[in-house]
Amino acid sequence: MALEEDLLRRQAPHSLEAEQAVLGSILIDSRCVADVIGVVSPDDFYLQQNKEIFEAVYTMFNFSQTIDPVTVLDKMRELGIYHDNSRDYILQLMEITPTAANAVRYASIVREKAMLRVLGQAGADITEMVHDGVGTPGEMLESAEKKIYALRKGERGDSLEHIGTVLHKVFDRLTELSQSDSLIPGLSSGLRDLDTKINGLNKSDLILVAARPAMGKSAFALNLAVNVAKKYKKTVAVFNLEMSREQLALRLLASESFIDMQKLATGKLSEEEWGKLCMASAALSQTDIRIDDNPSVTVAEINAKCRRLDNLGLVVIDYLQLMQGSGYGKGSSGENRVTVVGEISRALKIMAKELNVPVICLSQLSRAVESRTDKRPILSDLRESGAIEQDADSVMFLYRDEYYNPNTEDKGLAECIVAKNRHGETGTVKMQWFGSYQTFTDREWKHV
């Protein structure tokens, strides 16, 4: 008896009653299918027979076919999953289900049990990995975190997905965009002309912003970060490998308060400026911007930290060439830097897909720019390039003619050269640059 109870306890979590009630509800009233499909998938069903019936329903729903006991049995024959007892089982499901009104609740129970099964499997995999000693402790920890994070995001181990399911998601996204007031599919950068060119900051995109020193690339990235944090009430993670948190906060204050950076550096402010500073500080404190100034951070560590953030909207990394290589105990000075930067850029693209948010990464340019008459950057100017150019969804260069030609007619103007763009055309967007406030704006914008 004790052995029997122990075996029952070891059985994978499931609820056959809830599974049968979900299927019975669908057969009684097919109007609940859309709600149920939003909660469970065929893989969430424990009993093979229940899984097969739901697969038939799922396929029929994707193709907008009529769902009732007769058509479901017909679809099962078509899919080769019809058994001798299928007709009797379908009738039994309808008999034992009292009402279709609670279909979503039944589906939630099925999903919860499936989550417990997958969690148990992940725990077993982690235990096995530790016992087998696969990799370093750091690598095992990263692998374990990825497994748990995948569960939190509702992802399943099998990445092969039927085209019908994918198309269903695409149509949902298109419907969402058609009903939205926004003219762009991504998050707004706060710069209207740039948004029009790149269609905003899109989920899972790796956006590379490159420039020679003193062109304002850090300020540009911070402007975008503040806009996303303010407008969308999203969490923005900023990883700055070059500046301290305090230096970064000072730049944000200058941009927000429109007080000269030189004045902020000395602290010699008028009473009116102190008032503006307090208002800017209050506004920034209302946002959820997280700052990390660890100079030796790796992509794996950034990924792990970002996974723990709820409501993440954007990740900013300043800058690529300062980042450490991928491995624990790797990254020695003798390592080929081009290979390391290639690995980092690939890992950043994978991270953007995993987190499903735009990742803005800043990059330096080689000195080749300085030897040309026209000093506007081109793709081959990317330092340790090749892989960076390939992995990024968008590559933008910042250029200010004033830096090279003090007597230029384009004083205060900056160019954002979109050299690669998976969401639209390439080309140049002109912006206004207020150096003393560390701010980029649209050209016609005036500060009052």
C-alpha cells in the first residue's frame, strides 16, 4: 500500500477531469475555443487521446472550420488519429461536462498542471547536469537560469512550430497594429523623423549606434532610454562600461533640466536653476531606469540581470568594444579581439530575441574615418566589424560636421546615417544637437 502511494506521488502532475472538461466544453459550445486556445496548447494535455483531440480542434480553429462532434471526428480521420473508441469517447466527454461556461477555468487547471510537469523536468535536467559536471559552475548556472526563464516566458522546449500557429500570431499582431493610434510598429525614439525612417525601436532588434568619440552617441542612447521609460512606463536597463552611475545621472539631469553641463559639474547654480534641477530630478525618479556601471560585465551577465526585470522595455549597452568575452576564465589578452567582438555581437542578437525587447548597443569606429576627405562613417568603419554589421538589425552612425569644420553652416546640426535597416529604407536623418545639454531633438524643435 505504501509503495502504491509512493508511485502515485511520483506520477507527473495532471488533471484528467480538467482535460476532459475542456474538450467537453469545446464540443458543447465551440464559441469558447478562441478563449481556451489563448490559455492552453496541445502539448499541455497529459493523456495522449486528449492531446490528439485538442490538436484536431486547434488545426480546425486555425483554418476557421466549423467545430462540432461530427467535424472533429472527421478531422481526426483526416489527421490519422482516429481510434476505434474515438466516437464513444467524444460522446462521453459531452456527457460528463456540465456546462461550457467554465471552459477557461478548466483550461487554466490543465495549463497549471503542464507547467508543474515542465518545471519538474527542468529541475531533473538541472540536477542531472550538476551530477554530470557539464561545464563550469558559471556555465551551469547560466544554463539553469535559461531553463527557468523559458518557463516564465511561457516558451516550450520544442522550437518547431506549425506555420498555422505562426500565421495566427502574425494576424493578431497586424490587428493590434491596425487598431493602434501609433503610426509606427515599434517603440518611439522620441525623434519623429528617425521613427519614420526606422519604424521605431522594434522588439527583438539589435540596434547598433556607432560614431567617433565626442559625437554624442552616449547622449543619443540616453535620450532614447528616457523617452521609452517616460512614454511607455517601461523598465529600461542601462549598462555603461565607461562612466560611473553618478556621471550618467548628471548627464540625464542636464538633458532633462536644460541646464548647462559645465554648470552642473561645478554646482554653481542660480535659485531658478536649482528649482529646474529639482523638477528634472522628480521627473526622472518617476521613471524605472536601472543603471549598471560594472566595467567588466559579460553578455551572459547582462542577460541574466535583464531576465529578472519585470516590464522590461529596452536595454542600452555603452559600449561594445569594452565588453568582456563570453567565457568564465576566458577572454585573455592574447585572444583574437575580432573573434571576441563577433561572439559578443552574436550573443547580443540572441539576447534581444530571448528578452523580446530592442537592444541598443553603442560602438566605436576605426580611425579610417579621419583619413578621408568626407568623414561621414560607412559600414566598413566599424571597429572589429564583419559580424557586428551582420548581426545588427539596424546600424546607425552619428556625424556632426561642426566637430571637423568649426566654421560650417550646419552648426548645431547632427546627422543620423541609417546604414542598415531591416524595417525600411536606409538614408540620413538630420537632428538638432544641444551639446551643453547633451540632447538631440527634431530639427524644428525649440526650447522655451
